[in-house]
Amino acid sequence: MSIFDRFLPQAPSETPPPSGGIRLVVGLGNPGEQYDQTRHNIGFELVDRIAVAEALKWARERKFRAKIAKQSASLILCKPLTYMNLSGNSVARIARFHRLKPEQILIAYDDVDLPLGRLRFRAEGSAGGHNGIKSIIEYLGTKQFPRLKIGVGKAQGSHDMVDHVLGRFTDEESPEVEKVLAIAQDGVSCALSAGLDAAMNAFNNRS
């Protein structure tokens, strides 16, 4: 049990915990127009696309410190509004309220170690230098939760890494971004319907 549990909203006592499978898909990013369509916000872009495909509407939920779009308890989409380095606070609040286990939470986020256009599903792992994942590990108290890494590539030449991830994609990169987001959307659909192993087998070698 995480040391943060006592600060988080709790589900009504009559609400049974959902069984099996991924139920919460979290796209990581930073709130605010100045961060729209930056590399660091590609997780936001992915869940936005899923919401459109599923005809789900976003609503700000103060108790979760996030924007939420949901299809009853079977699918919850989340965009934390806490800024990247406190993403775990939002994720833990939602998980506790809906009685979700870590393995039922899929986190989608940018990865500079993957080339633009590549993606990787993983069942667990370290933060790998990503502050959003670091925060989620801290708040959930475990590294064992599914994640979808979406490649945004490394900074080129002498460019600073922070400037790189907070920068927007170039016009030349945009077609590749659209392509990988479409593949990622299909991958999430596969993970939701067939499970994470099926998504890893089908999508980890696609580009």
C-alpha cells in the first residue's frame, strides 16, 4: 500500500472493484496551451484521439486533479492536470476511487530513447528518466503497471533535452507523428480487448 493512500479519494463502499483487464488509460502531458502538440504531450494527443473514436466527452474532475472521459467503468481515459512531475497524484486518486489494480492501468507517454515513429508496450519497468513515470511509481508504490512508450527521438546536436521534449514537432516530422499515433490507437484497442500480451506481440515491432 502506498504511503499516499490516506490522502486519496475513496470509492463508495457499495462500489465493487472492476475485474480483470485494463480499465484506465492515462496519457501523460502538461496542461496549458503552451504545451499543446509538444513532444512531451504525445500521451495527451493519444487519449484525445481515443476519446474522439469512442465519442467520449472530457470533463474536469477536481477530486482527481485530471480531465476524465469515461465509458461507464469499462473504460476511463485520463489527462492529469498536475503537470508531468506530479502525474502520480492524479493516477493514484483515480485508481483508489475506482478500486483499480496497477495492472489495470495503462500509461502512454513520450520516450526519447525510441526513434520517432516507433512504440513499445511494456508490462513493467523503471522510470528511465521520465519524471511522469517516476511520480506514478512513487504514488502507486510499484513499477508493475503497463505502459506504452511512444518514440519522440533524441535531441539533435547541441540541443538541450528539456527544450527538445517541450518543443513541437517539425512539419517534416508531422506525417510520422500521425502514423505512430494511429498505430498506438490500434495498439491500445488491442490491449483493451485482447490483453497486454497480445498488444505487445502485435505492435512492438510495427513502425
